[in-house]
Amino acid sequence: MNKKELEAAVKVGANLRGANLRGAYLGDANLVGANLRGANLRGANLGGANLRGANLVGANLGGANLVGANLRDANLVGANLRDANLRDANLVGAYLGGANLVGANLRDAYLVGANLGGAYLGGANLVGANLRGANLVGANLVGAYLGDAYLVGANLRDANLVGANLRDANLRDANLRGANLGGANLGGANLRGVKDAAQLGIPDGWPAWTYMGEGVQRVGVGCRDFTIAEGRAYWMDKADRLEVMAALNYAEYIGQIRKWVK
């Protein structure tokens, strides 16, 4: 089925469930409201396509080109988007619960209010993406790139952010309760209003922060990630880390004030 045939089928409300469109060229196609549930679109070119409100539940979009595509309010629950290119795509209000976005390129994508609960985003590129108010509860973001991302008011409860790069991200008022931030880079991130993480300045030239992880208060300084006790043991005899030691004291006070430590 070529682009014109597919557009015509969608226009008359045809059911394209399970259709095989692997590698198809559908750039700029008008597929508003299309029923492509379970369709095979692996490697397809959908750059600039209008898929607003489309049903793509369980669809295979692995490696597909979706640059600048309009997927507003689309249903992509359980879809395979592994290594897909979604740069500059509009995913406002889209449903991506449980979707596989491992290694996907979502740079500068617009994901305001999107539902990514339980999605797999390991190693995904979300640099500069707008995730304001997005639902990322329980999402797997291990090693994801979120530098300069806009996550104001996002819900990251119980998300796995181990090794994620959140440098200079805006996390104001985000919910990080229960999130695993082990080894994550929060240097320069805006943590204002975040109850489970706080910035500690740049002691001895290293960006530092503190957070609650799996019931234990931890401190990140540069590429180091320790509990407060571990940090003191590591830095106590280093004459060039006196400011870092002071930052650990500050972190401890923050934990007490916020009642992280019972």
C-alpha cells in the first residue's frame, strides 16, 4: 500500500489493524485518527506525518523515522519505538505507557502531559525535550540523556534514573519520590520545589547535590556518588576537598530539616 492509498483508506475509516507497512515511505502523510493497532511500521519513513489521535497500540515502529511527526493524543501503549527517530516530534498528551523507547531519539520533542508510565527509555536521547507535567511513574530511564530537558511538574515517582544525565535539566516541582538516582548527573539542574533532592552548590569546583535513594540519603559530587558516611570516609583526608566536606554537613542538615532521616 503506497502513501496515497493509505491516506485514502484512513479517510474512509478503514481498519488497518495489523497492516504490514514495513519500510514504507509515508513522509508528510495525513493519517489523523488512523487505526494502526499492531501494525508493522518498522523502518518506515513517517517524517512530518500527521498521526494525531492515531491508534498505534502495540505497533512496531522500531527504527522508524518520525522526525517532526504530529502524534498529539496518539495511543502508543506498548508500542515498539526502539531506536526510532522522534526528534522534534509532537507527542503532547500521547499515551506511551509501557512503550519500548530504548535508544530512541527524542531530542527537542514536545511531550507536555504525555503518559510515559512504565515506559522503557534506557539510553534514550531526551536532550532539550519538553516533558512538563509528563507522567514518568516507574519509567526506566537508565543511562538516558536528559540534559537541558524541561521536566517542570513531571511525575518521576519510582522511576529508574541510574546513570542518567540530567545536567542543567529543569526539574522544578517534579516528583522524584522513590526514584533511583544512583550515579545520575544532576549538575546544574533546577531542583527548586523538589522534595527528595537538593543542590549543594559547586564545592571545590565540583557540582554537588543530595537526594533520597531507596530509603538512604546520598550525595553526588562530580562523578562520585556516596552515602554521607561513605563520602566523609572518602574525602576526610584530602586537603583539597574541604569545601566538599562542608557540603556533606550541609546535606546532612537538609536531610534533617526535610525529615529524610528518621
